[in-house]
Amino acid sequence: MDRVKLNLAGRKILVTDDVPANLDLLFQALDGEGYNVHVAFDGYQTLEVAANSRPDLILLDVMMPGIDGYETCRRLKADETLADTPVIFLTARDDVEGIIEGFQAGGVDYVTKPFKKEEVLARIRTHLERDLLARELAELNTRLEEKVRERTAELQRKVSELEGKDRIIEHMLTLHSLEETMAVVLEAIMGIMRADQVVLYVRRDGEITPLAAIGMPAESLGTHDDRTAEWVQAVSGIEASLEPVRLPLAHPHVLVPITSAGTLLGLIEVQNPNTGTDISDDDLRTLTSFALQAAVALKDAMVNQDPEAWQDQLDEVLELDQEMGVEELDESS
């Protein structure tokens, strides 16, 4: 089966030779194949043209006035932007020493003079295709590595989320105050994602009030609630939709609702005013999922610290106990 040929039309080739007849012959042959051909007459001109044109391949004569092809090649390879450009030497030397010196200088191949058009074209195509495939493979590897990094980050985020939820569940198995619960929730959030500042708001007497935070002094928490028009509007939108929002501020800033049975219990506010690190959609989805577990813990802590709630629960138990006692009395009589 014939090998599929890559489309190399438009590839830039720099040809260097101090003999005009050789340059003309090579130019005509390469131009006829659709290559974009540049020419130079000596080593110094080669370095200049290569720096400006960034060729995909260089045909380089060995014997030239000034610096020879070997030294020219060494200088090309010393330039980071040209180091990977394949160099094919054009040489009248076919001795072993000359060939070795060419490879040591950084060349990938050589063509002996007098050269044949077909041989030159075949060698050029071989190295252009090899270089093109190597670049595509490198790009593919880069994309694969990026996919692996993204997947790894996703899994790490999920593990952190599960660990945070487990920590809250474990916390709920013991007697705990609202303050202790908020501290556990904040620490779990910081474990899930890196943030400059996290503030926990809880609804009290119908107002959304900041009660705990990480990333800001405790004494400034009371003055933190300097609600801007954007903030108030965002909270109103959350009240209606129970969906997280991004605030239109100079730095990344999100508000995530803490809800229970369709009711807004509070908010998780995350922002990065110092680092300016973006809060990704994945982070936002993770926070939204985590907020459901936080809601259970906060509601439980609110009930535990509210005497009236305790009394209501006690009254319900006593009423149930009384009803059961009456039923037992009726059955015995």
C-alpha cells in the first residue's frame, strides 16, 4: 500500500550556496514543488535570513567564504528559535571525517555534489515530513498531558469535596455549637479550593449576616457587610432562584446559596482579591454541591443552640408520650 504523503506546500526552505548556478537550480526545483524558497550566499547571510524568515528546513553548503557551513550550523543550533530546524548539508566531501563533522555540528543529513534533483527533493521531503510529524506528536502529547492534568485536578477536587463532607458528617455525630460548625465548614471549603477569602453568612431575623470567615481578621467581620448595590441585587436574585452567582467585581468573586427545603439559610462567599485567581465553573459546581451538606450541618447546629427549637421538640415528644400513655390505659381497662 502506498504511503500517504503529507501536504508540504508553502513550507519555507532556506538554500545557501556561494555558486549562483547551484542556487538557481535548487530554487527552480524547490519552487516547482510548491515550497516557499529563500536564498543566501554565505554563512553570515544565512544566519540573518534564518533569523528573519524562520525556515522549516535549511539546505546549507559546506565550503563557503567567511564562515563555513559547519560553523554556520553550530551558530544556528545555538539560537533557541532555530535549534530544531533540520539542516541538510550540500558538500563535495564524501569522506567519513567530513560526514561526522557535519553531524556533530547539528546536521541531520547531507547530499554530495554534484547532486541530483530527485535525490535532493526526496531527502527534503523525508526530513520535512519527519519534522512535521514530530511537531504534531509533541502537540498531541501536550494536549494529552493537559487532559491528564485536568482530570487529575477534577479527581482531587472530588476527593477533597468528599473528605469535607465526611468531616461535617463526623462533626454532626457530636454535640456542637453553631460557631464550631461554621469553623468546620470554612476549613472544609479551604480544603476543597484555594481562596483568598471565604465568608459564611447565616440568616438571622430575616437578615443575611456574616458570622464567620477565613482570610480576614475576625474584628473586621462586623464591618465586612458594607453591601454594595451589586451585592444586594445578587442576593435578591439568589433568594428567587437559589442559584450561585458571580459578582461583577474587579477580582473573582462568587456567592453560593446554602439552602434547605427551598429556603435560603445562608451564603458562602468566596473571593480572590489578592491573587486574582479565577474561580472556575468546576469549583463553583463543587461548592454548590458542598453547600447542600453544609446546610444540613448548619441547620442542625441552629436547632441545637435555639432553646425555643429545643422546647418545641420536647413538647412534641411529651405530647406523643402522653398519647401513647392514654392508649395503653384504654387497652388495660
